[in-house]
Amino acid sequence: MPGGVVIAGAGQAGFQCAFSLRAEGYDGPITLVGEEPYLPYQRPPLSKGCLLGKQDLDDVGLRPAAFYETNRIELQMGRRIASIDRAERRVLLDGGGELGYDYLILATGSRNRLLPVANAILGGVFYLRTRDEAASLMDGLETARSVVVIGGGFIGLEVAAAVSSYGMNVVVVEPQARLMQRAVGPVVSAHHLDLHTRHGVRIALGAAPAEILGGGGGVVGVRLNTGETLPADLVVAGIGVIPQTELAEAAGLRVENGIAVDEYLRTEDDAIYAVGDCASYVSRFGGGRVRLQSVQNAVDQARCVAGGIAGAAKPYDAVPWFWTDQYDAKLQMAGLSNGFDTEVVRGEVESGQFSVLYFRGGTLLAIDSVNRPGDHMAGRKLLAGGSTLTADQAADGSFELKTAIPA
Ligand code: ADP
């Protein structure tokens, strides 16, 4: 079979693998296979600028078509890989055809978790991960008046912020006791609860949907497990994603909350790597195996694998960082705060410009910043290694974080 690199999945991670392979000087064939019919595009704007009407859905592409031609990146868009034949080093495509590989990179990403209730896919219930889903949601919003957002994580809250700016009635339903609990600490959760409330969004914490109520072919409301019924003509569910590991599993590769990879992001088959949302790796920032869903993780892991294939292998060790935009609050997170024992606030939460630094056993774990980009950038450098920043220094507003960055 002809060799080269086959990349399964054309999201941010898959695209970046192709881009970085050429940037690293890899000269063999590269084939990018993607299920969606579009050229590789960015997902973050879908729930931010696009939903706010500030960015066109046609402007989310990562590179124009000419880029792929110039760089000899063969695109197989609108195609799915059906299976991997590890012995013969080839993938079989749905609908026929096969591609041989020297290296296969699994960048298969994730899919929406569906609401575990009756009528979860009724017309009027929307999800938001793809361009097509964004387009349908925007169509639905044209005529909607009352919107129920299910899930108080990043997607749900970005949607709530955008939709409320159009003057619609919005309720967010979140079963946990606080917002964005997976990713941030209590101070940030409380700040964002207040932020949404001030913009007229009602946040129902500790409540889960029990049933989507339909009528006349659409949605008329959501019954909660608290007994309350919320009227709604449009429901958006942002309740997390599930990694797409089926191809890897069927090929006998190990899956542990994601396709398990080593420090070089290789699966147990030396010819197969996994990157981005679908991959789980051991991170010094997570105290064990983690699976991260972020642009940073997709891009940096792709660069790492491209370096490995092009002959400059280095272990993956990037500082995780994330962001979310809601109203005028840019929340930037660096590191992983899970398991912290001390939290230190810099600045005034009420001012809408503050950071929270998380420590465990005296060591900095993570920093969340709201409208303090300088703190975020300093935090990324502090977390990269060798920082001696103490909680007392962090709490001292006159202490400059950047002075603790190792030379
Ligand atoms: P995303 O990035 O897709 O928003 P997050 O993990 O940040 O994903 O947020 C998902 C949110 O959805 C979490 O706050 C979680 O508690 C909430 N959630 C999960 N399952 C349900 C459910 N069945 N009903 C309502 N909310 C849910």
C-alpha cells in the first residue's frame, strides 16, 4: 500500500497535524479525512461571535482551499473511516475505498452527549458543536421567544449570554450546585452566576430536566425534576461531549476515557497516534490521565505528533489553557484546578477584573482570570515549570506575578 500520513478527523487537531507536518518538513503524502462536508473550521466562534451575529458562519474556515493544494494535503471531506486494518496499515472508508498509511493519526474528536430524557431530539431541541448545528440553532432563534438552556457549562452559558442579548427570555438549568463546576472554582462560578443574573438570565441550579414537553410538532416547555415546568419554544442542550473512540476500540487499541496514548501521544501501536478531544494522556497538570477539550490541547498535541513523525520527537508537556467569553467577561483558565486546597483572589471580584490562583500543598495548580489577561499570561509561564510563587505572594496585590516567572 502507498504510505504517508492519514489523519482521521478534520477538526482543529486534524487540521493542525497536516499543517504542522508540512511546517516540520514532512514531505510524504498527507490525507485528511473528515466527516463534515466543510473545509476544516474553527468551532469556538460558533457559540460566540457567530451566535452574536458578529461573525459569519462562512468565515470560520481555518485556511482557504488553495492552502491544501499548495501544501499537497489531500482532502477527503464528507467521508468517514469505517475501520482500521492495523496488520496491513490501511483504513477502509465508508462507501468503499481504502487508504494505506505509514502513520495514522486519530483526531476523531467528540460528539454531543444527548439529553437523557424523553423527546431529546424533538424539533425545537438544539445542540451546538458543528457548523450545521449552529446554522439550525440560528434559524430556530429567529422566531423563538422563550429559551431554556440545559447545562451550565461553557457552551450553555455562552449560548445564554448570546441569546439574552436578543432580548429573549432565558433560563439555564444546571443540576450541579454551581456553574462551570467541571472547570473552575467556586469564586468564579459565583461571579458568573451574578453576571448572568444581572443580564436578566435566570439560572436554576440543582435542577435537571425530567421531560421535554412537545406540542404542535415543536417544543412547548421543559418539566424539571423539581416539579416546576418552564415554558419554552426552543431548548438548547450543552451538557458535554463524548469522545469518539469507536474506531480505536474496534481496532483493539486501549481506551481509558479517551484513546490511551503515551507521552509521545502514540497508542500502543507505534504507527498510530491520537490527538485532541478523543485522546487521554498522563499529564503532570492533572495528577493522572486526562482528556482535554480545548483548542490549545488540539493545536499543541498536533504539533507534538507532527514533530514526532517528522523526526524531532519530544514528549507532550504543554500547559493546558482554555477560555470562554460571556457578555463582556473574558474568562481565561490556565492549568487544572481540580484538587486544590487553597484559593487566592487577586483584585476585586465585584469589579469584574480579578484572578483566582489555586494551590495544593503550596504548589500552584491553576489560575482563572476574568478580564485580567496579564495574569493569565503570567500564569501560563508560572505553570510551565520552576515557579516558586507562594499563596502569600499571590494574595499580595502589590506583588507582580511575572517576577516569579523563572528566568
Ligand atoms: P460543554 O463544554 O459542552 O459546555 P461542560 O462539561 O463545560 O461541557 O458543561 C456541561 C454541563 O452540563 C455541566 O455543567 C453538567 O453539570 C451539565 N449536565 C450534564 N448532564 C446534564 C443533564 N442531564 N441535564 C442538565 N445538565 C447536565
